[in-house]
Amino acid sequence: MSKLLVLASSPRPKGNSTILATEAARGAKDADAEVKTFRLAKMKIGPCMGCDGCRKPKAAGCVQKDDMRTLYAELRAADAVLIASPVYWFTMSAQIKLFMDRLYAFGAESYRPLKDKRVGIILTYGDADPFVSGAVNAIRAFQDAFAYVGAPIAGMVYGSADKPGDVRANKALMKDAYALGQKLGF
Ligand SMILES: Cc1cc2nc3c(=O)[nH]c(=O)nc-3n(C[C@H](O)[C@H](O)[C@H](O)COP(=O)(O)O)c2cc1C
């Protein structure tokens, strides 16, 4: 059975990106995957201190003791990871940026636990256009970061929605999210 780790980063519990992530989780479960979901806004994840402790020989991870410890263990155990974020100020949310910075610990040449795990990305934004909204900046950052840690991006689902729940009206996007979950769940 495949294991999917879902990281929902919106501070809004019924936010659009979380709704799409839940739909993807449903798709993954239907594909027989075991799904675990974490809400980053509820977790204590500090910024990377740039200490390079994770780059010391035999370090195998970050030296900080916060909720990233839980996520590092879940990331190691997972076969696939799904990240859901709202676009804030023309890029990913602060919650997911903190998480991404801390993935530096998984990018050492001698320690690459994410290698060959499949990654999915979900983004929602207020503007109608992915360029004007800044979604493209987040997309580019995810592409580069996951290429760096050796984890191929299996698919991205992104679209416009503003008030919490608006995304439900976009049936095509909901369908795409479900299909992404199925793809990650196999
Ligand atoms: C602090 C803040 C910054 C935002 N910045 C952008 C932005 O740069 N571009 C955009 O298109 N929408 C922006 N939005 C709108 C959100 O991306 C949009 O409402 C999205 O659906 C939120 O996803 P969520 O419901 O999952 O939190 C912003 C919203 C907030 C609260």
C-alpha cells in the first residue's frame, strides 16, 4: 500500500487549497493509498537557522527540535507528498516557505531521503491569471526545490478562487485535484 503525506498550509481551515487537498486525498484513498494529512498552520515550524548542522558528516537531518521532527519522520516514511498552498504576495504561503527552507536538511549530497518520491502541488489564488497572481513564482520555486532534492513533480493543480469554499464551484479543478490524488496514491 502506497503512503501519501498531505501538507495543507492555508491558515483557513475551510480554505480553497485545503478543499482541493481533501479532494486529492479522497482520490488517493480510492487508489488504495494510506493518507496522512497535516495542517502546517497548526504546527510549530521555525525558520532554517542556516547553521549547516544538517551538512555535517553523519548528521542525517536538522538539529532543531520542533514540529518539523514529526514531518521529517513522515516524509521519510511516505512514498508521495502533496503540498497545498494559497498564493500570498505573489508566491507560496509563509507556512509552506518555512517548511521548504527546512527541507534543506534533505538536500545534502550524502543524505537525500526524498529521492524518487513523487510530489504533487496544489495552489489557489485570487486573481484569474496564474502570472498576475504570482502563482508562477511558487510553481517555479517548487520545480527547482524538488529537482534539487531529487523528487520528481508528478503533477500540479492550480486555479483561481477567492473566498473560502469558492473553489467548489470549479468542477474541473476539483476533478483535477481528485485525479492528482489518484496518481500520487498508486
Ligand atoms: C495575505 C494574503 C495575500 C494574498 N496574496 C495574493 C496574491 O499575491 N495573488 C493572488 O492572486 N491572490 C492573493 N491572495 C488571495 C488568496 O490567494 C486566495 O484567497 C486563495 O484562494 C486563498 O487560498 P486558501 O483559501 O486555501 O487560503 C492573498 C490573500 C491573502 C489573505
